[in-house]
Amino acid sequence: MKFFIRMMTTLLILFSGCPGLSAAEGEFDPAEIAIGERLFLETRFAQFFAVHNSGGDTTMDVTETTGSPLPGPFSGQSMNCAACHLVDQHLDTEDGGMRTYADFARRSPLQPREDGRTHAVRNSPPLVNASLPRKKRPGFKGGVMFHFDGEFASLHDLVKATYTGRMAGWLPGEKDEAIRHFAHIIRSDDGQGELAREFGGAYAVILKGTDPSIPEAFRLPEEFRIDVETASDEVIFDAVTRITAAYVEDLQFSRDEDGNFNLTPYDVFLAKNGLPQKPAKGESDAHYSQRLSKRISRLQNPQYVTEQDDEFVFHDQPFVFGPEELAGMKIFFNAATHGQLGAGKAANCIACHQAPNFTDSAVHNTGITQIEYDSIHGEGAFSTMFIPGLAERRKNPLTYLPATEKHPNAMEPYRAIPDISHPERIDLGVWNIYANADFPKTQIMLSQLLCEEARKDKNRQPHFYTDTRRHPCAAENLLDRSIAMFKTPGLRDLEHSAPFMHNGQFDTLEDVIELYRQTAALARNGQLRNASPDLLDVHIHENDAAPLAAFLRALNEDYE
């Protein structure tokens, strides 16, 4: 829908005889956002196009789903960002629907190359709200990080890696070739393609930004302009990808003029009952969540949200927040007393999914990797699987670490899809990035996040660290701590990003809730390898699943 609305606005501007309308008048997005969307949709940057000088990548013929595939919206072309980060392309497709810039697949499909891979290790995370900054805390030096394993320290770094990486068909070691091809497409664009006609003309003209014929909607601010005729390939690549990053950063859920999220039944419920909708100035998300939980527990005669308040357009559910949703919210926000067993009514979800964004932007192991691996190789297989320590990994990095531009021949067994024929293959998440010199920019942040998690274990289980020479935040220990850890996703508009989890393992919210019932029990029994300490306080009774799922669905909204 966002693309459709912007396209119609563009056409209105181009053909209404009013090219002077300004963004300040609210008629269209800033030029860098509009051009960033064009770059996001561009199919010619992919390796397939570079080789064949045309589209026709069969991977694009369909959109892969958990069931029957859907017709590909970019069939006959090459890979682009939107093929994996869909929004309204399947809105009117039978069995399709709206997406929050996510795909429908368990793991995202790849253009076939010599490495034999047909799918990415993970599915595509939703991009809406993905760039929200992490709130700083005293003593915390880290910033934001991106990808499930904390690989990137900025959205710009992520965008550059995507255009030159395996998702665009490029193998490790082909970065220079990818940049040359990218710059060639930008320089040689003649302005006659469909995207060019919709988004202002030839790249060279709109990126330079000085031609008086450029419609106001596409006149870039000076800080984004570049003369592609005189700039080097590397300078073009760096400058143009900043525009794509600006577009992705703009993808956020709706807020009112006071900065409150406002389009979910949950948000409307908070407003109707005079409850705080966001942290106070200087307040952490964790403290705000605790404060909100206390207010909810004391709420008398709640004013519920009914279908008379609003209705959904893109979700097949009523727009309500009633007694069941409120019960689920209380379970979601409640934390059990340490050591309490099997009480139910205290899911402790808020420990990691803090309001109002419903993420702590930290990393945890909630057992997803173990559950998948054991389902393939047998119960207990992951607990006994060999995973090298820091000294062994440093001694043989090509044997254990992911392939990168510096080390294209690395075997990456621990960032791989589990396979019955290859028991050494597994996705260990943060383990692949932490203390890996090929990823220097997020090391400080990962160290602090891992240290936080390690200290939770020391505080909860002092006997865990019996060797005083081994500090809980020593690098060797933190590498062990990083096993199977992944970044906490946000929970807003979840059902427009199914299937769930980084491996697309679960089809329904009820399946996800059952996972946490299972892994929390394993953690308390000492049967979950490197379990997050927060799992010990997750006590979900089977009767809690329905209200929890109802609350999570109340976080859905009609994203446009």
C-alpha cells in the first residue's frame, strides 16, 4: 500500500500541472525517501542481471510461502530488496495479504550460484520499526545493531552488504565486482524504464539534483546529491546506498503528533483508559513497562475497545481490546518470583519485549535453535554437539567462521541451515559475529549485551561460576554465552510477518507460545543449552495461550 500510495501521489504531481507542490504541504515524502523507494524496487543491481544483462531469474517467478507459492510480483526480472521485503504487492492476491516489509517464506529463497545454496539461513525480518534507536543506559556505550545476529552497526552498512551480498546473488569475494556493476547501472540508466518514469527520470539527473526539469517530489537535498559522471564507483555506491537507507529508516508504525503509537487496539485501549502510552522523558523502556504493568493491575472498570471504535482493513479480525486481551496483557507483563514453578499467569515476556516497541534490542537464547536441531537429529543432540571454544576457533577460523569478503572460503558450518545429512550444520546466531575480527563495528555492543546476560546467570545461579579466575565477562566465557543467541524482534503487527522466528519455524502465535512453555521448562530442568536466564521466570499454563495470543493480535495494525 505504501508503494501504491506513493506511486499515485507521484502520478498526481507529474500530471496535475502542479510540480511545485512541496513536501511541507504534506503531498509527498521528502525526495530522498521517494528515490530510496525506487532503489529498493530496482531489479538491475543483482548479479543475475550483471551476467545476463537482463532479468529472467527463475527465483523471481514465484513468491515462496509456507504453502503453495504465489505469483511473483517481479517475475521475469532479477532480485531486488522488495522481493524479500514485501508490503502491498500481494494485497489482492488470493492467499496473499499485506506485509510489514517481510516475506512469506520460512527461509528466504536465493538466486542459484556455485555454492549450491537455494535459501538464506534465515527469513527476512520485517523492516517497519527496524531502525528505531536503542535507548541509551548509564554505562552502556553501544548503539544500534541490525540483523538477527548483530552483524551490522548501522542501517547504511546493512544496505551496502545487501546490495553486494548473497541476497543479491553475489558470493563472498565478489564485492568489488558488485560495486562496479551497481555504479554502471546508476551511470547508464537512460530514464526510460518503468521505475524511472514513475520516480523522476534518469538516475544521473535526479542524483545530481540541479536540472530544473526535475519534479519537486524528486529534488534531492544537497546532502544526498552526487555527480555520477565524475564520482568513482565507490563514491557512487556509498552515496546512493545512503538514500536507500533513508527510505528504510522511514518505515515506521503510525504515531500521533505527541509521538504515541496509535493504530492498534492496544494503543487505543491505553488512550481510552488514560494510561501512559510511552516512557516519560529519561525513563527506560523497562521501567516504563513495570510502571504500566502496575497501572494495569490497579485498573478499575476498564473502558474496552469495541468494533464501534474502528475496524481493520488488512487483518481478518475484529478491532477489539476486551477482557481476554486485557487478561493476556497482564500475563504478558507479569514476572514470576524467582524460583516459582508452574504457577502460570506470569509469562515474563516483558523482560525482553518491553513496551512501547516490544523489544529490548538485546540478544537472548530462547531455545529456538535447539528445538529445530533436535527435531532433525534427535532429542538431546544439540546439547552434546561440538562447538569450539575461543582458542580453537581462533586457531582454525576458516573451519568454523562464516564466509566474508576477507575470508570467502570459510566453511561457515555454524551459520547454516540444519540438515539431516550434515550434523555439523547449525545456525548459532551471535556466536558467528562475537569476537570475529571481520565484524569489528558491533563488538563493543555485543560484549556489553553478552556480559549483561552472563551477569544475570551469576546473580541467579552463583554456583555457575566456581572458577574465580574465569570472570563472567571474559571473552572465552562470552563466546560460550553467545551460542544460539539472536536479537529480540519487535512484536507490533506480528501477523503481517508470519511465519515466526528467524527460521520461520512456527505458523501461528499459539505455536510460538507453546515453544516458550517448552523451552522454559527445559531451562528450569537444566536441559536447554545456554538458556537465557529470563526463561527461568517464564511460567505459562496451557490455559494462558488463548489470552496471550489475543493480546498479541491486539498489537496488529493496518500499516500503510
